[in-house]
Amino acid sequence: MNLVRVGITGYGFWPTRQTFNLLKDQLPLENRNPLKHLLTWKTQIMSLKKVESGEFVGYGKSFQASQDMTLAILPVGYSHGYGRNLSNNGKVLISGKYCPVIGTVNMNAVAVDVSHLAKTSPGDEVILIGYQGENEITVASFAETSDLIDYEMLTRLPAQIPRKIRD
């Protein structure tokens, strides 16, 4: 009776937002979230594309540009665990700023709006889950956007995504 199964908290994540909300008032004010995330999921901008007002983006014309835009094409899609339900709904971090997913997430690519960024280039780092600057995309926010629980989201990341272990 003195063992505890830590489950997903061993990876630095709360089982659910509700669990955190139930416990947060019991945590010290100076460290409201004592868990340290052990996962960052990142990629790079593969290419940039200009889209004119009125043009459609994505399979099935799922998004129509209401203004001229610049899109960053990312080499990640639903075959990598980035769910189709993030089409026109997800977000990533580029240069520390949130960038919305535009159009349909396809098997191995996704487009994001970078029109509001001062400068972007192919090869720039893109955070799918993790911190960049002062902003963060948590597994919880990513999972909630895609209607998954944290456990489900983490187990969907396929083995072929390269892993780098850091000290």
C-alpha cells in the first residue's frame, strides 16, 4: 500500500485538464505546475506558397482565402499522427508565434498561415508540441483540439518519427 502508479505524469503530462484543475489549488503558488514536459515535437518549414484572395487551399476546397496570404508547407500529416481533425483547426508555433493550420491536413503535409510573421524561410523550426519563445502548444491543448486525450495523442506518434534524447 505504498506504491503509486504515476502513468503519464512520468512524462511530464497530466492525465486530463480536469485532473490538473482538481489539484492545482493544492500546489505551491510559486510552482503551479511541477511537471516538466519530456516531449517536444518539431519539424521545419519545407516551402512557402503565396495564395491570393479567393483561392482555395486543401483537398475539397476546405479553405478559401479571404485575403492574400503566405502559407508555410510542413512535411507532417496524418501518417505522422497529426490528425485530419486538425484541418482548419490546429495551430503550430513559428518564430514564437501561433500560426493556424489552413486547409485539410493530408497524409504527409500541412499548410499553416504565416502571413503575420515578419520573415520566414524554408528550414525554420516549427513546434507542433512544445515551447518556442514564451508560447507553448501542450499535449493537452493539441489533444483537445483534436478531440483526443493526452494518452491517445502520445501513443499515436509513430515509431518512424526520429527521436532525440536530450540530457
